Amino acid sequence: MPLARPDIDLDQMAEEFRPKIGFKVRRQLGPSNPDWEDLVNEILAQAVDKIRSGEFRGDSAVGTFIYTITIRRIADYIRHKSRVLRHVPEPSTPADPAEDAEREQQLLRLADAVAALAPKYKAVLELYYFRELSREETARRLGISPAQVSERTHYAQRLLRRRLGGDFPFLVRPGD
């Protein structure tokens, strides 16, 4: 197990990077988000824990190490909030039969268009969008790289838009 870095003053590091992390978090989440301070504290605690445990080997500057943690934690926060919001029920409004029929028609057209895609594109859409697996899990299941998952999903979207005549809102995941 790697040894902790005794040459890093953790209090000084936290004092130096707290305003920088705070700025980045507020900029990404919005200044009115009440969670930004908690997120900054979580990022600093995670950085301190990783330095103490020896995970920070000194291959990069401490600032780069903290920046990486910050970006990843912000992405995790946004991803989590997106999932939570997706499961919050929408306020009920009276159903409009015409809108329901149009939506049903769009879904049928989308299903037909997806069925006409090559198997490698259908498989990636099934796992990534419909089963909501992560890019990494989709890649593992298909035996391809995460970059190839992104390439195939974007290309499949392009094919579907071309076939369906424009932007289709059904194949959008938060963060895409």
C-alpha cells in the first residue's frame, strides 16, 4: 500500500483550494443551489482522505488532483439529481386524447425506425437508453470500448433523426 504524503499540509491545502472549488461548483450548479457548500466540503474531505490513504502518488500537481475530484463529484451530483428528478411524478394534468394519440404515433414510428437499424446500433440503444445502463456497463456487455458506445449511440441518433425527419425527444438521457 502506498504511503501517505507527509509533505502536504492538508489544512493549508484545504484553505487554498476551498475558494477555487467553491467557484467551480457554484458555476456548474448555479449560485442559488443550496447544496453547493456541502458539495465543496465533500470534495475537500474526499481529497484529504485520498491523500492520507496514499492514493495521491504525486504524479500530478495537487491542484490537478483536486480539480479531477471536483469535476467527477460535480458530474456525480448532477447525474444523481437527474435520476431523482426523473422519478418525481409530474403534476397531473387532464390527458388530451389528441396529444396521447400523437405521442403514441411517434413512439410507433420510433420503434419501427429502431427495428430497421443494424444490430450493433439496436444493441447499444437497448442497453444505454432503454435499460439505462452506464456507458461503461454497456461497453462491458457488448465487448467494446466506452468511446465506441458513444460513437454508436450518436450515429444511431443521427440515423434515426434522418429517418424520422428531425429531432426526436425520446432518445435523450440527462447529461447527454
